[in-house]
Amino acid sequence: MHVSPYLKRLLLLLLIFRFTDSDAQGLFQSNQGRIHFVSEAPLELIEAETENFQIIVDTVKMAFAVTMQIESFKGFNSALQQEHFYENYMEIDLFPKALFTGKILNSLSDNSKSSKVKVKGSLTIHGVEKQRVIEANFDWTEKGNLSVEAVFTVPLEDHEIEIPRIVYQKIAEEINVSVTALLKPRN
């Protein structure tokens, strides 16, 4: 049986996070959040969002993993737009998930402050893995939870997502993405 490099990396990360110290100190997992994307092209605005994704952050090992099902994005302008996104551009039959894994480059402030950090890792979309550095805000809440926010762009060509000439002015070459999530300590 052939196992894709994407799946191997995800399984390795899950094992690392699963078998950390028994008290899971420093391990945070999302329980609510949103990933929103916008394609603002000259002739059309396309946007959708999902609340169905998983983020794990290890503040001791300074590592993170984000995974999501592409078909969980909802809120398109029409059913046809959603169908084209799933089938023609993202090809969810072949590439059903997106994954971002890596390291937090800056140290985090103590549990009472905000931290602007850079995260560096492998972003896999449409089956194509690219190294990315993304700025994020990590804020500690009063209840000891971790709030994460990030805004970044994804160039379609980086992930070999082709725009047919006929719809070139309806789809932006770079997609704006925003992520907000609340992570709670993992027990």
C-alpha cells in the first residue's frame, strides 16, 4: 500500500502530539474557530469559510499542525461556484485535505500577554507542499486559553491551481486567507 508523504507527515505529527508528556503541559487544541478566504478578481468576488478544522499547538516544543477538509468550505455565491471550487480548482477527489505543519520561530510571552510571532512550515494545498513563513498573533485569554489569528495570501500558482483563460478575470491569482481560533489546553 502506498502512503502519500502528506499522510505520513500528518500521522507523524499526530503521534508526536499524542505521546507527549502525560500531563500534556503546553499542548493546546482548537475547539472553535474560522478559516475564511476571499478571491477578489476584477469581475467576481468569491468567498467562503469553514469552522471545521483542527489546530494543535505545542508551546513547549514550539510546534503546530493545522488540518482541514477542503469540502468543508461553505458560503459561496452559488451552488455552481462551490461545485467549480471543489471539482475544477481544488480537485477534492484527489486532494481532499489541506495541511500546515511547522515550528513557531519566536518565543511566546508568558500566559498573560500577547505575542506577535512568525511560524514557519510546510503548507500543503492541492497536493503541493510549499514552505511558508506566516505572521500570527497569539493571545492568552483570562481562562488560560490561547487565541490565534493570522492573515496571509496563497498564490494559486504555488500550489499548481490553474485558472482557465475563460475565467481569468473572475478568479484572483492570490487568495486572501484569515484564520481565527480559540485553543484550550489539552488534557
